[in-house]
Amino acid sequence: MGLLLVRYAEMGLKSPGVRRYFEKVLTHNMMAALARERLEAFVESQYGRLFVTTDRPEETAATLRRVFGISSLSHVRECSSEVKDIRRLALEVATPLLKDGSTFRVEARRNGVHPYTSMQLAAQAGEEIYEAHKHRGVRVDLHHPDLVVYVEVRDRRAYVFSEYLDGPGGLPMGSQGKVVALIRDERDALAAWMMMKRGCRALFVVENEETMRILERWDPEPRKVSGPAGKAVQANKAFGLVVGWSLDELQDNITLNTDVPVYHPLVGMGNEEVERRLKEIKG
Amino acid sequence: MGLLLVRYAEMGLKSPGVRRYFEKVLTHNMMAALARERLEAFVESQYGRLFVTTDRPEETAATLRRVFGISSLSHVRECSSEVKDIRRLALEVATPLLKDGSTFRVEARRNGVHPYTSMQLAAQAGEEIYEAHKHRGVRVDLHHPDLVVYVEVRDRRAYVFSEYLDGPGGLPMGSQGKVVALIRDERDALAAWMMMKRGCRALFVVENEETMRILERWDPEPRKVSGPAGKAVQANKAFGLVVGWSLDELQDNITLNTDVPVYHPLVGMGNEEVERRLKEIKG
């Protein structure tokens, strides 16, 4: 079994009630994304972090990196908050990652009441690793180490890891209401993606199935609607229609013949920026 | 006197007629920006580049870095396209920039008919610099040199420089039509800035003079309009109204009581991105 620590960012700023709601939406989206990939996992909320237990940690991490609202995640190992346990686990985590002559450092943080400070803990865990590997020329470098071993202590449990994997950030999809997204080309897909990242549930009016596939990697439960987009906005109480049109297209006075608000998240972007962002979401 | 080579990017993609028009608009904007800072300069177009002659090159460069449409610029020195002249000038440019033990490389490109290839030219200029400084331990490093000396040959003239300074990029302000921008807070200023960078002339409805000052650094001839923003759009044949509202504000059903199109370039951005971009334009 593997354990993942999942961090979320923006919602940390909100009130406890809003945060609980966001966490619920995020957890739901995580489970839906994993279910789509046929990955079984158990998600638990603790201390404003989420912990995911799974027997396929690599694939689970890859999938979660496309769940909006997740700012980063780490493969972690867990032990008690006792110094001797943490020393042993830090050594276990570090050993396969240290080459002859490697440099490392330990970074510790803690929350709760413990008989040690974060700095003392980092020094102790660092000593354990150094003593075990000094014959190989391994040494501490606080500024530009080859390896950082992170220790995070929360009350009676400690988590040790060596890497932060980026998530997409943003807010959990669906936590901020609905928009209707017209999907005709890749620019439209990017516009929808940006609103999804801002927390909107997108209802898709799909005119191009090929393009829609870009978004299906990001939305495990894509909701498609048919008929005129303006009607779909009203029928679903969405707060507007989203398209990826550029300034050029807008100047040609393209009109959608609709009374609902129309949003153009790409209107202020140049082609280079659009291409760069598209590459990221298609990658 | 100093000479600046100014490069523009996106417009290079357009047809020759459109490019000439863009170059005219860009040159006008450059002159207006310099006039505002009381800098005298002479701007000349050649081979799809602009050359600026000025007796205050540092201040002129700083000002031009806020002119939309400029992708980069360089302080250059000029000589004939003869190898011996280029060798001498490359050495003159490099000498004050080389420390004992520095590494360097010469990068050459050319356009026109010459008795040398770009690679031969780079090798020759590199040799000149190497021979003059080898007693100080200066040597060539093609991959990570401390200093790059650039040589650009255009027909009978050559330009030598050592640095690319970024411009804001985008398109020349005014080359893509007009928008009306409502300026109430910094987000509004950023939204307007993005449309200006896309080539729009912004007509400002200013409700906050302090905020307007951010934009005056980017628009040397700010045009302010008064009265209802919707009316201003129609009266000036602008193609819409621009505001910096976020998704949250839009969900509150704020309305401007207007029939004209309203654009929200920031609708797909998170707070972090807005803050980062604001810092850039205020910096």
C-alpha cells in the first residue's frame, strides 16, 4: 500500500464552513477521477490536508495531478511522532536516493506538542542519515543539496517524503457554480479549462468531439448538454456562456444571438500564451 | 550618441501592407512615449527592425521597454560589413565586459551577400577577442559562456551587441481598434492593460485617479472619456467595455446596465496570477 499527502491552496483562505464544503467537493472529484481510471483508493481528511491510501500510488498520483484544487502532492511514509521512529524512517526514505558523494538536508515542521523543536528534529534525522552514509562521502548541504528529506509531524503521527509533485492548483470543480462552454476548437477547450480551474462546473455544448477529448482528461464526469447554448445557460442556472474567441474574432462582430452573458477568458492573451497554455493542458 | 535596435514580434507574421501600418503605429507610439519623458530620438525602419538614435540611450531604452509591440531591444554599435571592421568592433564591445578568466562566445547572423558565412564570421570575431585577452585566462565556452557577443550583419552594415532587453511584447496600441475601459481598481487597470497589449487603444472612464497612474506609464497619450461607459462605447465605435471583475463578482450578478459587449480578461485567472501580473505592470 502507498500513502499520498495531498495539499490544497486557495481554499485554505476561506472560512471553516466553506473549507469543509470545498474539501467535500474536492474529495468527490478526486474519487471520480480515480474511479474513471479504475483506481481504488481511500481518501481521508486530516488537519487541512488529504491523505490517499492506494495500492497503485504512481498511477494514483498521476491522476490526481489533473484534479483542480490540488496544489501539490507527495508520496509519503508514515510513522509515530517518536524521534527514534522518525530517525529510522528518514534513513529508510533517504537511503535508496543517495549516491556516493551526494549532499542532502532534512527539513522538518511540526504541529502539536512534542518534546522537540522542528530544528532539533531535523538535526537528529540528519545525523541518522549522515552517520549511516558518511563512509560513502555523503554530506549535508543546507543550500543546494541533491536531496531534501521532508519530515512533517502532526500530533502523534509523522510523515516523511522527498518530493513535491505539482497539482493544477485552482479551486475544486463545481465549488463555484456552473458555466456553459461551447466546444468548437482548442481555444474553446482552453477557455473552458480556465473556468473549470477557477472552480466552475462546465456544461459542454460539444460541436467537436476530438477537441472535447482534451477536457475529458480533466473532467471525469463530463456533462454534455445539447441545443442552443443560450437556452442551456438559462435551463441550468449557469451564470454564463464561455468561448475561447480572440480579439480578432470579436472584432468581426461574431454574435451568438443570445441574451445571456458571454465570457471570453482568452480575450487578453496573445497567440503565444494561448499556445503555451494549450500545450500544458494537452501534455 | 547611442543606437538601439528594436525588435517586434507578432506583427512579423502579417502581410507586408499590414506590417507597414503596424510599424507606423508602433513608431508613433515610441515617439509619443519618448516625448512624454522629454527624450529626443530619431527612429528609422530597416529590414523589419527599428533603429533608434538618441543621446540618452539608457533612459530611452527604459522608456521603450514599456511600449507595446516591442518584443526586445539592444544597445548596439554599428560598423561596415567588412570583416576587419567587425573584428575590431566586436573586440571593443567585449573588452569592458570581460573579467580575468571569463568565458565568452560570438553569435553571428547575416542577411545579404558577403564573402563569409555566419560561422566563419563568428570564428573570426571570436579569434580577435581571444587573442587580445588570452593572457588574462579568457576563453571560449560555446554552451554556458559568461558573455555572448552578438553580430548581426544586414547588407553593408553590421551591428554588434551583448544583451537583449525584454519589451512587453504584444501589438502596437491602437492597431487593433478601441475599447472603453472602466478604471475603478487595480484589477480594472490590469484588464485594460491586457487589452492595450493586445493592440487596443483604451478610452478610459476613470473613477479612481490613483489607479489610473499605473496605466499612464504605459500609455503616453491617455484618452479619458466621461459619462456612462456604454454610451462611450457607442459614441466612439469601440467594440466593447473592459472590466477586471473576477468570477466571484460576476456571480453576484453585478450589472452595468448596458447593451454593449462587456469583456472580462481576468475571469479565468486566480488571485495569485492577478497579483503576479499586477506586480509586473506596476514595477
